[in-house]
Amino acid sequence: MKIYVKKICKFVKTDTVLVVSIVLAVISMLAVKPDKQYLTYIDFRTLAILFCLMTIVAVFRQEGIFDFIADKVLNKVKNTSSIVLTLVLLCFFMSMIITNDVALITFVPLAIIILNKTEECVREKWILNCVAMQTVAANLGSMLTPIGNPQNLFLYGKLNSESSNTGVLGFVELMLPYCVVSLILLIVWVAALKIILEKRSDDRNVKNQSDTGNIRKVYGKTLKNVNKAYLINYSALFLISILAVAHKVHYIIPLILVLLYSVIRNRKVLTKVDYSLLATFVALFIFIGNVGRIPFFSHALMRIIGGRETITAIIASQVISNVPAAILLAGFTDNISALIVGTNIGGLGTLIASMASLISFKYISRDKPDLKKKYFVAFTISNIVFLIILVVLYYLSL
């Protein structure tokens, strides 16, 4: 009995958002009995495309593509501050394509490995601030594209259902000012950190002494052993999935192709998909669908959100995370553009504002448990600063 209790507690801790989503869905089902209309709640397009992208990115990561890119880029830099800036920018730019969580899964452990080789007197500060900035960078870079994070993919689909004139470029144009300002802030932050730490240590030429070959052994395969045809085929599937995001092909096409090719070529990759995220989406779709059919709650939410979509999304994200906030609020407003801005900016702030942020926290807790509290402080301070600046930018743009 104790074993089952431990397993349940572990599951709740690991997938808290999923558990809460299921509980909310079940409670709502008591008010609205299951019927045929339930099927209309679920956005199968978002689920299908998200599944395809997660599968394809899992393959790329498994084959060491991202490690190879990191190695090539890091070999160009010589001092610690440049390495930190490179690691932060890798998260920023790669998250636009491979999503914020995958960027952190790939580059945070790499940062810890490399920065463990810096001088002891500044090592702790470098690791704390680098990982905190990588997390901020991944959440900010991912906001630029519809595939950068799950809520963008969902809201982009809603946006196009509302307005057929809004394409990928329209989405990018909406978030570009925030992304550009974020990039400048990240560079300034790392530069300021360099000045502070150089006062504590002679860091004029602290070289990256890590062997990139060894990093690949720890992290993944070298590209010498990669099946090029295999990667080319998945690259083609990635492009087809992007076309589905842009509404150029039906989402069923990449779904069938990715499933068939993965089953035939590499079934194990299907186990790398984050099914808990997909299940969270389904549970939230059911909850929101049912709430929309309860007049009291639906009218109350509409009154709260009306004309305040962005700030409501930012605040809601701090408490329930930006993905659930996007799904919840999208059911009660037509101003999807405001929700896109709000849920993306809202990914900053608390540790759960973006669930991807928990990935970095888990790595620090596992590899540097003595730095866990200090990391939380560094993370919170940096997030609040960036959040305030982007909120001010939002109000100035009105």
C-alpha cells in the first residue's frame, strides 16, 4: 500500500498541472454530463501538430544534432562571459524552432558541465545566473514563433480561425518588438554579470577547457554515426508539419506520415513524446468546454476578461502557468492577439508561470542541490525584472 501511495505522490509532484487539469475536468463533468458535444471541445489540430513536432524534435535531439550545433558554436568562443552569452543565446534562438522546454533540456546540462570548469571563486555565480538567464531566454525566444511553445501553437490556430488574413509573418510581427527588447536585455544582463564577477576574479582569459568530444559522449552521438537518409526524412516531415501550422496542408497528413514512419523506422522515439502535455490539453479542453456551458461561470469570466485580455493572461499565468491560461481564456474572448502577448509575457515571473522553467530548476536541484535556494532567488529576481520591463513596453505600445 505504501508503495502505491509513494508512486501516486511522485506522479502528483511530477505532473502537477496534469493532475489539476484532470481534477478540474472531472468536477466540470459533474455539472455537465458527457454527451456528443464533448468532441467539439477538443482541438484535434493542435494536439496532432504538437505530437508531430515533439516526435520530430525528439529524433533530432536523440541523434545529437543540437549537441553538435552547440559544440560548433562554443568552439568559437574563448572566455567565460562569451561562453555564458553563447549558451544563453542558443536557448533564445533555438527555442524558436525546437520549443522552450527542449532548448532547456538540451542546453542547461551542457552549461553546467562547461561552467563547472571555471574558477572556483566565481563558479557558483556563473552557474546560477547562466541557468537562470537560459530559462528566461528560452521562454522569451519561443514567443516569436507559433511553434516556439504549446500555447502559441494553440492560440495561432485560434487566431487563424478568427481571421484568415493572419499568417506566420503576422504572428512574428506581433511578438517581434518584445523579442528584440528581450534580446537586448539578455545581452546587457550578461555584460553586467561579467563586470561584477571580474571584480572578484581575474577572468581575462578563462578558457573553456572542456573537450567537446567528451561532451558529446555525455550528451549524445557524434554526427559521424548518423544515418543521413533518416535525418533527411524527418527533416522533410518537420517541413510538412510547419506547412500544417501555416494551414497550407491538413494536419492529418503530417500526423499519418510521422506515425507511419516512426512505427516503421524507430518505434522507441514515440516513447519520448510528452504525452502528459497532450493529456493536459485534453483535460483542459473538457474543463473549458463545460465551463462555457454553465451560464453563471461563462458570463463572469467574460466580464473579467473583456478589454483586459493581456493583463488577465499575465496574472493568470503566474498562478496556473501560461499554457492552461491560454486555453482557459481563449474560450471567453475573441481578442486572441492580446492573449498571445499576455501568455508569452506571462511566462516570466513565478517558477510555474511557464512549466518549462521547472526543467532548469530540476537540473539545478539534481546536480547542484546546495545551490537550489540561491538559484530560486536569482531566477525570481531576473524574471521579475524582465516581466516589469516587458509589461511597461506593452503599455507604451497601446
